[in-house]
Amino acid sequence: MFADAWAQRSAQVGASKKAFGKKVKKLESEIDRMLDRIAETSSNRAAVAYERKVDRLEEEKLLTQEKLAQLGVSKATASKSVELALGLLSNPWKIWNSGDPKHRKLVLKLAFADRITYKRGEGYRTKQPSVIFRFLDDFQKNCEMVPGGGIEPPTRGFSIHCSTPELPGHGRSRA
């Protein structure tokens, strides 16, 4: 199920990349068209209007290129991502102590539902933990050890005699 979701998300990223790529090409052609109009026009007012339009198109093109760059190819595979998440759940302190800012940010995102806040005079405020840690906490609270006597009621005074001779200590001995 996780692998299917991972593949679906990868397909969505691929489709978004194609769409952003087409948008960049469209903006570039529109910018070229506007530059041709500026070169052909003899009116200063029209040239200024075209230049403003080119500036807006350039800004939009840069924003689109930035979004495209942010989509970058995920270098992590589905199995590596699951392994990292399970490693975090088993020992978040170890990952926190690695010192890598990206890992620390990941620990904070997975450990807390919201951002951690700082209150002057009191220090950092403990926020609501994420869903997975609340689940694990509830799971731990509801677990109890089986008592020493076991689950079944005791049967004192009731003994069973085995008549099977194959069991050790009963009947005839093997020779």
C-alpha cells in the first residue's frame, strides 16, 4: 500500500514537472513576442507598456522555474524513507544528536503536530505530540503484563494422572 502511494506521488510530481516546463516555455515565447513588439513600435507609451508586461512575465517565469526546481527528484526510495521513519520512531534522540539540521527539522515535524513556541520567562512550550506518538503513548498505557499465575483460574487440588506409557516417568521405561 505504501509503495503504491509512493508511486502515485512520484507520478504526480512528474506531471507537475511537465506542466511547469510547458508554462515556462509558454512564458518565454510570450516574452519574445513582447520584445518583438517593443522593437517594432514607434510609440514610447506602447513601448513602456510592453516593457511592464515583459517585467511581469519575467517575474512569473522566475516563480515558475523556482517551483519547478523545488519539485526536484526525490533521491530517497520508498524503502529508505520507511527505514528512516522507523529509525526515528525507535530512537528520535539518536537522529537528533546527528547534528544535521535537516534531520533535526524532520524530528520536530514527526514528533510534534504544530510548531514549538517560545514564551518569554517560561521557555519553550511543549506542544501536542504528533498522531503517531499519541497512538504509541495510548498503546503503552493500555498494555499490562500477564500476572505470574497466568490468565486461567488456578486448579488447586485437581491433578491429572497420565496413563500413557510413552511419557517419561510414566509406565514402563524404554530400553
